[in-house]
Amino acid sequence: MADDNAVNSRQREIATEHVLFKLMEYVEAQKPGLLDFIEQSLDHLGDPADDDTKDDGRVREIAQRMIDGARRQGTD
């Protein structure tokens, strides 16, 4: 049986990512520059974990992929 907390967290993450992604696309279309602004902030993004799962680079990679996806989608 799946862990209810893990399932709820996964579903919340998927929904949040979708809404954020669509918001990024919409705002970028209305006011170009948002994605550049977010991209310039990635150096300050980090993983708050304090154990061996901490991976700042992976967190930045995920954010960069979201930005890249919003750029691609916005050109379609």
C-alpha cells in the first residue's frame, strides 16, 4: 500500500508545477522578461536539506528545465 503522505505530496507537487508552469507562460507572453529574471536568480536557489540528500545543483537543474520548457511552450 502506498504511503498516503508520499502520494499526497506527489500529487500536490504535480498540480503546483502545472499551475506555476502555466503562470510563467502567461506572464512571459504578456510581459516578456519574466523568464530571464527567474533564470538570473538560479544561483541563489538551493536545497535546504542538511543531510546527504542535499543537492543544490539538482534543484537548479529542475528549475532551469521548467524555465526552458516555458520558453519552448511560449513559442508554439
